[in-house]
Amino acid sequence: MPQQHMDRLNAVDAAFVHQEDPCKHMHIGGVAVFDGPPPRHDEFVAHIESRLPLVPRYRQKLAAPPLGLGRQRWIDDPTFNLQYHVRHTALPRPGDEDRLRRLTGRVFSQALDRTKPLWEMWLVEGLAGGRFALLSKSHHALVDGISGVDLTTVLFDASKTPREVEDDGWQPRPEPTPAELSVAALGDWARGLGTLPVRLAGALARPEKALADARDVLEGIAEIAVQGVAQPAPDTPLNIEIGPHRSVMFESASLAELKEIKDALGGTVNDVVLAVVAGALGRFFHSRGLRTEGLELRACVPISIRGREDTGTLGNRLTQVTTPLPIYVADPVQRLRRVRRSMGDVKESKQALGARTISELQDFAPPTILAQASRLNFSSRFYNVLVTNVPGPQMPLYVLGRELRAIYPVAFLAGDRALAIAAMSYNGRVDFGLIADLDAVPDLDVLARAHRDSLAELVTAAREAATPTTKATGRSSAKRRAPAAGRNGRSATLESGRV
């Protein structure tokens, strides 16, 4: 694995670091819920220790050159203590979802210690039904959520029997001195400048391709500039200065139902997720007495740019695009169509190319300029809410023989944004994590219910569209089908995420 002591942060990871402040925490993670009794704490710590060779970055911390001479680097932590990072707690009775969510909110309200490797994992006992949870929290600079290179995933096994991982015999390398960090930063500058003649020679060898590529890049950058400057995202009550405290909600859906919607009404699963979010936000705004006529929010949708050549590499390989969320459209079918059309326009545009180019250009930026650029990228002028959808494995996973039942992703709040929504598919279901500023969105439970209702109406519309009609009357030949009832007569269309 091409990962070394003294690796420099890439521009995207450095932007995540620069964006963080006491109120904006750039860690991500999730809550994984398992069947069965929890493992002993010492057994769980030993399991994590056995898997660290697969993610050695989790034994490294950040080091910055003096006087801001260059970007921060990953170095081995000479005092690495696994017991510090692996926490152990239990929920008070009755161990329900509400108590698990409160714990998650408190944990995500606390910034990670920059003097140590940037991650924590909590073993949570006492869940109702004889279950337990793992709460993971890692700085976004440490893990690319879309590539799945993180500690949580390497803990999982495809069978109840844990696989063996070869011990790498890790010993921390000496911590570099300020002088060594300065020399490394100057070397980065020299290597960066050294690549310019090579790039110029390549452009001169194929001038037509170089001009076409340059034109595409400029068009992509122009699209981003127009959106951020000439057509900024609308001001909303969700786009305010946030504090450090967080609240979370969990929701779960059937992946089969999301596919049923896209098969009947068109689009992709991601389009359906965005349409559900748009419908939920429309309902949420109405619950606050806000008007939504003609109002389109703008969502930031991260996309992976990790190619085959990036296999095995670390650091974030992602960029972002923005797309409208038509929260003013009451009809669920029309709302999905508008989302489909907007996402189609984004795919046809050069927005992603422009965003990637800006990211690559930042590789040459001094730390002070990069810090300002990162704040611009996270400016609320560009988007109102983050919506991320990560595809996961469609088979059962296990940790120490206990089966994973649900995994609720938790995103981050950046800029003046009080809400972010993350989705992750796993083994036939899609789990959603909603995170919000506790003070700005004290009614996050209302949004969660709106999310549930928004999906339910799309399922109903999809089933009506798939039901044959009687030619004579033009009416449905079958009764309108509501979502199937779940346990206790509750709709199974979107479970509340009860654990």
C-alpha cells in the first residue's frame, strides 16, 4: 500500500483540515447496530489491533512545518495508545433508539484531538433486544467515505469466522524535527515546479487535445463561478452560523422499494434519494410556516473520482457537484422528474471537471491561500445542504461473529449549514443519518417524519403507475395500494430506524 511516514496531505484533505474550527467539526462516521451480545471490551480492542495493519494511517497523526511553509503531513504517532481511541459505554435502560441518538449527538459534538490520530470508536452496550452498537468517528481527512478505506470496514468479515490478518510488526518511526519538516516542504515545491516542463511538453506534442481539454476545464470552472456568484443558493433558516452541538436522527428504507420507484417512474436510486430529501424539506419548511412557492434549494452531492489508477491509494479522491432540490413541487412524480432532469443536466455539464481542476490547482497553493480557497468551497453561496449517498455491500457482514443489521452514516456540517443528510445501502436496505445543529434545528424529529412521509408517497405513486388501468373508465382496475404494514401495523415503507 503506497502509504508512508511523512506523506503530505492532498489538497482535498488539507481543505477539510483548514475548514475545521471549534464549531465546525470535520469528522464523519456512523452507527453500526449488531445482533447478539456485545464482545468483551478487551476482545474488541484485540480485534481492532489485529486489523490496524490494513489501515496503518490510523496509527498516524498530523504534523505541520514551522511558519506555514507547507502542507501538513502524516507521521507515525510515537505514543500511539489504542486504549485511548477505543471507548466503552452502555446505554441506560431501556436502551432505545432515542438514547442511542443522544449518545451519538454528544460524541459528534466533540472535536477530535489534533495531537493524536484522528479517530475514535465506541463499543456501546445495553441496546434493547439484546443488541449492541459500534459508534465510529474519523476525521474526513483520514478517510475517503466513498472509497470505503476506513477502520470500520476492515473490521467487518463476510462470514461469522473472522479472517486472519498478518501482523505487520509496526514500530513508530521517530517524530520529524521542525527542520526536517521544512526541508520536506521545500522539496514538495521543487517537485511541483519540476512537473511543469513535462506538462508543457505534453501539451505542445498534442496541441489540439490540449486546447480542447483547456476549453472544457474553463467551461466547467465558469459554471461553478456562475452558480456561486451570479446565482447563489437561496437564503434559508438552515443557512446560519452554527454552534458546536449536534443532534442526529436515523431512518431506514427498503432498497427494493427505492428500486421499485426508479423502475416505475424512471431515474436512478440516487435520483430517488434526492427526490425524497426534496419532498421532506418541503414538508419541513411548511411545518415552520415558511412559504416554498418557486423555492429551489441547492444540494451538494459528493462524487468519487477514484479511478483504477487510484486503487490502493489513500486520501480523498472526490469532488462535488450541486443540483437543485425543487421543494416547491408538491406532486411526488413531478418532483422526481425535475430531480432527474437536473441531475441529467449536471452529468452533461462540465461542473465535475471544473471542480476537480480547482482541486488539482490547489495542490500548488501555499497553505494560506489553500485555507481561503477551502472556505470559499464551503461557502453557503454555493449550496444549502449536503446530501451524500454511499453504496454499500449487499450481503451480510459480521464483527466477531455478530451480524451487522444496520449502519447509519453520519456526515459533517461545514460552512453556515445546519443540516446534512447521508444515506448508505447495505444488504437490501438503505439507512439514513440526519445530522443538524442542535440549536438551529431543535425540530429534527419533524424532518425525520417528513422524510418518512416523502418516501411513502413516492412508493404509492410508483405502485399506482405500475397498476394497469381499465380502458372503459380510465380508472385503476385495482384498489389503490398503500405501503405494506409492518410490525404493530406500522408502515414498512420506511422504518423509523428503531434499533
